[in-house]
Amino acid sequence: MIIKIGIGSCGIAAGALPVWDVVQEEIGVQGQDIKLEQTGCIGMCHHEPLLEMIYDDGRAYMFGHVTPEIAREIMQAEHPETLDKYLVSTSEQSNEFLSRQVRIALRNCGHIDPESIDDYIKTGGYQALESVVKGNDPEGVIEQIKVSGLRGRGGAGFPTWFKWNATRAEKNPQKYVVCNADEGDPGAFMDRSVLEGDPHTLLEGMAIAGFAIGASQGIIYARAEYPLAVKRVEIAIQQARKKNILGKNIFGSQFSYDIIVKQGAGAFVCGEETALIASLEGERGMPRLKPPFPSQRGYWQKPTNINNVETLANVPWIIQEGGAAFAAMGTEDSKGTKVFALAGKIKRGGLVEVPMGITLREIIYDLGGGIKDGRKFKAVQLGGPSGGCIPESLLDTPVDYKSISNTGAIMGSGGMVVMDEGTCMVDLARFFLNFTQKESCGKCVQCRIGTKRMLEILNRICEGKGQEGDIELLENLGSQIIAGSLCGLGQSAPNPVLTTIRYFREEYEAHIYDKKCPAHQCKELITYHIDAERCKSCGLCAKKCPVQCISGEKKQPYVIDQSKCIKCGSCLEACPSKWSAVIVE
Amino acid sequence: MTCSCQAEDRMEKQFVQADVDLHLMDDILSMYSQEAGNLITVLQKAQDIYGYLPLSVLQHIADGLGIKRAQVYGVATFYTQFRLTAMGKYIILLCEGTACHVNGSERIATALEEELKVSMGETTEDGLFTLSDAACLGCCSLAPVMMINGRAYGPLTPDKACAIIRDIYKQEKMNAEGGVTA
């Protein structure tokens, strides 16, 4: 039997390490022939920590929310597969979250040990690279990518083959392949999952890209905030070098290729190609004007092809199965599959890989299980700080590049943050603007100063000091920033504000004219008070209040002193739901 | 030769003056001074050694790599990863990502600030904890999340976050007491 435990950053955060220890201990005690393996993230973050038992006959049982105690119970049970209460998926009956997916970029995540190259090779890994190198037809490789219709998964959606072809066409013999692993969009974590769960796929994809364009050096620009990902990629590189899958004369051919990792240092703007190159060269990460494009003059002025992690993770599969197989999925302008990171107020959060063209509603309700705690859907934010908010009326929009950008949002890297009625859209817009304003590199005036001015306006609206004309001012500033910025950061920074104004204008108006926050989130616009009739004088709220502004005594309803209240909401939470005596308005 | 506008002098005043053993950098500088483009890597390694980047270290790096001091100052201040003041033993990174924001990270921030009696970006008096925020830690399904010295914790409630801090504090205290006899 094999037991696999998901040890990604999220698994560890949910407590997978103590589970691992218990299982190891139990295996020692029982003395059975059980192999314990670590694996990456299967995407079911809502069930972490996960433990999978695979019998020799192929039956597999996955248990969720495993604590050390549950792990012991599973290990000691004679028939663990009957422990229904912990089972989340079995080989006979896959759950809804998994069964609707088509996993290509994530095909190995959660199945193989990311720190074992042999595991990767066993699943057919590096066969694509071998066939490409031995076939010695770089143009044929680019043709397959063209047939597949693969477009950049990092945000812009540029056709991958076109970039490869342009870099290949350059005369300079020294070329580079750069993998953009600077996954900075808050709310997106598919690249982390690939880096942590299947690093060899990325190396193989990069090597194939290197072969196709004629580069001998690959560089992974990894985010500093992903320590585990960096560690696993570095292990993978060492393993590949040992087997001469990276290095000189790969698979006995003329093709030599190596990969190094360079760590970013925490700057969102470095997701932009030219800023990324500046950062790789040890400079401040500031974008420059294009052209020349990186494919013409990139890293050290040499032709450089830059692709995102998810894009490259698709490449080995496309080479193995053929471009047409990839193109058979998806829509006219968006082929293949796309990974989405489901988060926010959703029941089943995690990573899902689905064919393009599926609707937002299907992803959120069928895969994600709908909204948490029985609340009502309000909006879904797509594409991070460059994206926008899509309201319920547009939930039947298919996910493809064109349809999504028609809504004012963008596909982006695939972050999907779901919001319920308790989320204030003005506050959300302010949140994103605060982010882009902080991350603006400062090169373009419109971006540097414009985002600051927009943030000031949003701050005053949230504080109840909004004025007539503020909405129009935001729209005006937004269009100026879009027009006057050099790179994608500035060109898209106003999107969250503009889309929330477009779809939730009445919420802005409520803040400005009625001085009310309909979602009860903006502190300056709400008050908490206790309904005297409902209050049972239990005193729980007073005990929880951090500023001791609630007073009362037995058989007397409690009262909040408004002058001292900091509107933290502790009383609302403390009040037992059967009484619900704390009212927020 | 310094520039007549004295911007460099003014800039230098922003950094911390500290007397540290610069020889700890010798290996790194000799390894990376041969080729260009390694400034960020060198700053990262220096930060691993000293915990932060005081002025003397920045200047030593500029001299060691043969680049202008202003360039080193520019890069060190551009990226959020570089810390220009001393940090605590435990660095708490509270995630400020979208999923964490809609799931109430602000309340975790308030709770942690109260528990540690510091504001965001500050270090506790005993030098044990630094409270800081991060753009997104990529553990969105476990929101709200914080990371302490590379390990992520989530989903948090204000009470849970404080309990984790108290546990570390207790452990540290026990180690300190045990350390005398050990």
C-alpha cells in the first residue's frame, strides 16, 4: 500500500506535518509494508490536510480534514475505506470538485512526489523532451504549439507560438528562456502549485522552449514569498542535471541546456516582462518602452522568450499528445484548459483546471459548491488588481479571453475571488487601488500620482465624506491612467474601480449621498446597537468588547456606548445566534 | 567624489548605522563579483546573514561589486523584501491578499497589533517578533493566513492568531530558561 500526504504550503498551513509524523509512527508500530510519500497539492484546499491510501490493486481512498487523531484512527482501522465521515473522494467515485476537471497543467500535482524525478519519469515525464531533441525539428515544435492554440496563461493571453517564433527568428546566437514565476496577483496560486507539486513539468517545458527557439540557458524568476516552491525547483534542477536531462548534449544530442533560479525580491510590477528583465539584471524593476520586445532585446540585450509557469507546464503534454488534442478543447479563440484559483466566500476553495468555455456559474456553483454559510452571491473578482468584478447577471459568461474582457474584467492569471453580500464593493475597489498604488514603480506620472488621487477619493467615500462628482472624477482619472501608463500595471490599475462603478454604481451612491454602506463594512458608516427586547443580558458581548464600551447588568438589556465603540464587530460575533440581539446598521 | 546636490548624503541618513562584522560577506562577494547582475542575490544573502541591511553593509556591497552606492541604495529601497531596520527573531507576515481581505484579515491585524503591542511594520521591544504584511502568500483557500518564518498558518481567527503567538512566546521563554542549565 502507498499512503500519500499533500505537503504543499497550504497543506502544511492546514497541519499536514503532524499528520505525517503520526502516519510514520503508525507504520513503524504496525510493521506493515506501507510506503509513505509526500505529494503536492491536488487543489482541494478546502479539505486540507489530505491523506490518500492507494491499495496494491489500484483502489484509492482520499481522506480530508485529517488531524493527527483522525490519521491514527484511519491507520488503525481494519477497513479504513468504510470511514465515510472522513472520505472526500475515492477511485470508484470521484467527487464533483475533481470529476468536472480536465487536468493538463496540473496533471501530476497531488499525485507524484515532487522531490522525486523517478516519479515524474514514471508518469511519462521527459519523454516529450526526448522526442523533441531526437526529432531535431525545432520549427515542427513551434508548429505544434501553434496548432494547439496555446496562449499565455499569465495574464495577457499572447499566443505562445508567436513569441517562440519571434525569438527563434533573431540572429543573435545567445538566447534565453525566462520563466515568469513571479506570481504576484493576490488571489492566484496555480503557479505555486505547479512549482511545489510538479517542478519537473516546468523544467521540461522550459527545455522544450529552449530547444525550439535555440537557447541554451533558462532562468526561473521565482517569487521570494514562495520558499517551498524555490526549494523544490532547486531540488528538481539538481536531479535533472544528475541524469543529464539538463546539461551538455541532452539525450546524446547536440542540444545543451541548463536552468538556474533567480529570486525576486517582492515587487508586483516585476510580473511585467521588461521590469522582470531589469530585476533579473539586478536593477530596480521598472518597465521600459516596447519595442524592442524582449524577443528582440531582453536579458542582457539578448533575444529572450518569457513565458509564465502554467503556460510552460502545458507544453510537455501538448508535445506528447499533439497540438490538435489541446485545440480540441475550449472555444474558438481560447483553446485548451485554464487553471483557476477559487477563493473568497466560496464553499469549496482551491485550484480547478477546466476546459475554456465553461461558464463562471458552472465553476462557482458546480465545482466550487456555491457560497459559504448559505449567503447570497454578489460578485466574482477575476484577474486580480488588473481585473474587474463581475456581477450575478453575467454569471453565464463563458470563460474565454474575449468574453471575459468584454465584461470589463480580464482573464488574468486566473484568480477568482468570490464575494457575498457582506463584501462592500467600494471597499474592495479601495483595497485593489491601495495595492496598485503601493506597487506602482513610479515611472509614469499618471500611474504614480493618479492612483494616489483615486485612492484618496475612495478613502473619503468609505469614510462617509464622499462628494457629488466623485464617481465621475474616478472615471475621469481612471481613463487618464489607462491612457498615460507605460505598462500593464498602470494600464489596468483602474479596472477594479471602473468595473465596480459600472456594475455597482448604486453602492457608490449609497456611500456618497445616503452615507450608508449597504454591506455594513465601512466602519465610519455603520453603528452597532443592542436590541433591548432581544437582549437576554448574558453579558457575552461586554466580555468580548476590547474597549469595554458595553455596559449592563442582570435582567437589564446591555447598552453600547457609541462614543467609545471602535466598530470591531466583536459583540455581533459574541451574541449567540439564537438571540441575535446585536444589530448593525 | 560626492555629488554637489548631496542627495546621496541625505539618502544615507535614512539607513541604520550599525557596527557589524563585514567579513561575513567575503565569500559571497568573491563569488558574485565576477559577473554582473547579481546585486539582488547579494542583498538577499546579506540579509540572511545580518537579518537586515544597515548602511555599512550596503556600502560594503557597493565597493565589493564595484558598483555605485546610489545604485545599491536604489535597489535596496525598491523591493519590499529588503529590510532596512533590525527585525525580530520571528517575522510575522500577515497576508493582505484579496481572499484574506474579504475574509477579515483586517481584524487579524488589529488583534495581532494589540497582542504584540506594536503597529504594522514594527518589532516588539524584546526583539522577538516583527509584525509585517505581505501582498499575497498564495494560500488563498485558507484565508485569512499569516506566515511566521516561512511557515503558513490558516484559516485564522483573531483568537487563533493570538494563540499561535502566545505558543511561540511560551516556547521561547522555556528555551531561555532551559538554556541556562543546558
